[in-house]
Amino acid sequence: MRVDVMSRMRGVAPFPELWERRTILMVEDAEEIAVLSLPDLVCAKKTQRDKDWPMIRRLIEANYEAFYAEPTAERVRFWLREMRTPELLAEVAERFSHEARLLSDGRKAIRFALSGDDRGVQRALDEEMERERDADREYWRPLRQELEQLRRQRDRGR
């Protein structure tokens, strides 16, 4: 099993807050395993890596499917803020139109979903993804430069 440990992540709350919101999983032959809550995991996965975006989409789709019949206010807000599937975002916006209208100023994809503009929803989702990917590249740029400098220094020392 691979375990990634990071001392901080872009766009994610500090560890004490993450710990308060953690999800506890029970695994066969194990005690409890604490993992990031789904909203925090989604935030952590908004990176420049191609493989993270389909995972975000699947995680939110699975959550929507699992809790379709139990739509708490918190879940509805999460779905409206984070849904990456145009058809499902349109469905959530229609099912919870009042909440969607309240959140539409902060997310262009919701505005397009409320107006029935499928292409607009997809364009807005693509723009969101590119903004997050750009922000992630900028966040990691100084560390990459530092690591490159260290590598060059090491290579010169050989």
C-alpha cells in the first residue's frame, strides 16, 4: 500500500481543521482508518495532474448516487459547488433550484445549468479546471525551482 504524506497542500485547510472533518473508515482486519472528508479530498485533488480530474468527477458522482435520497443542505451545497458532470449538475440545479440560484453568483457553471445551456456548462467546467490547474502550477513553481537548484548543486559536486 502506498501512503502519501504532505505537510501542506494548496487550497486545503490546515491539518487541525482537516482532522476535525475527517472520515473514519472501518476496514476488514483493521481498526479504524482516518481519511480526508470527501469535500477536503476533492479540494486536494484539484491539481495540474490529468489523472486527478476524472477521480474528482467519479467521487462526486458516487457521492450523489449514494446520497440521492438523503439530500442534506450540506450535501446539496457540495454537489452544486463541486459537480464535474454537466448532466448531473443540471439535474442537481433543477432538483434544488432555490439553492442553485443562491450559489449561482459564485459558479458560472450553475448559471448555465439553470438556463439549460449544456455547452455553457461544459465550457464553464473546463474553465474552472484550467484555473485550478494553473493555480496548482504556480503554487508548486518555487518548490520545483528549489529542487532543480539542489539537483544542479549535487551534480556539480560529483
